[in-house]
Amino acid sequence: MADPWERLDGESSVAYAAFRLYRDDGSSRTAQGVRDRCGATEGTINKWSSRFSWRERALAWDDECTRVEDRQRLETIRKMYDQHRKVGRVAISKALLALQNLPADHIPAGAAARLLELGTRIERQTLATTPEDFFGVSTEPDVEDAFAALARELGAAS
């Protein structure tokens, strides 16, 4: 079975072209807008619109476009999530290397405690988060701000 926005049996190429004008106008679609562009009479446009169910077919088209856009958006979010995860791993590796080379007496106790808290929170968040969670609203404090504060504190200690 063909999709409803495809050309129907008995629908002439001219009627289908007029439907496509209507379909592709999105939320601003009107029969008059199609009449103005294709030069058909009001009676002809009304007949085609009724006979070939333009409104229902256009709504089915809108729904399909939304489904395709949603799939593309989710795939983009998944790719972004994977990229962020990889960047996070590199950042953690670099930070661990820097911390291993920093003498323990150069890390203030407060910074060490914050580093421990931040590390465990990030690990917990990462294990509990999926790409689909990006559609929601996070209530967690901003990890980037915590990193910036920690970096400032560590910088002040050296």
C-alpha cells in the first residue's frame, strides 16, 4: 500500500502537483494559496481537495516529517553523547596524569575532598544517563562549574 501523500489512483498529474503545493505549505497551507499559484479555478481546487482527501493526506505527511526529524534528532544526540563520553575519558586521563605528577602536599584538603565528590558524582551520573535522557531537564549542579572551581583552587595552591 502506498503512503497517503503519494499520488492516488485516478489522481491526474496536475491534481497531484496541486496537492503537493498544498502539502508542502505546512502550517500555512490553504486551498486559495494553491489556486493562486497553479491557476486552477476555485471549483476545481475544491473538487480535487475533497475527492483526493488533501487535508488528511497533508496531515499524514506532517506526521511522517515529524517522525523522520525525530529519528534524525535522536541519532544526532546519540552521536553527541558518544563524542562527549570520549572527550570526557580523555579529559579524565589527562587530569589523572596531572594529579599523579602533583605532589600530594600541593592539593589542599578541601580541593581533594571536592575532587573525590565530583569524581563520584560524575561516575554515578554517567552510569545512570542515556542519550535519550538529553530530552529531559537535568537537576544536577553544573559539572563544568565544579571543574572550573576546582581548577581555580588547585591553581591557587601551586
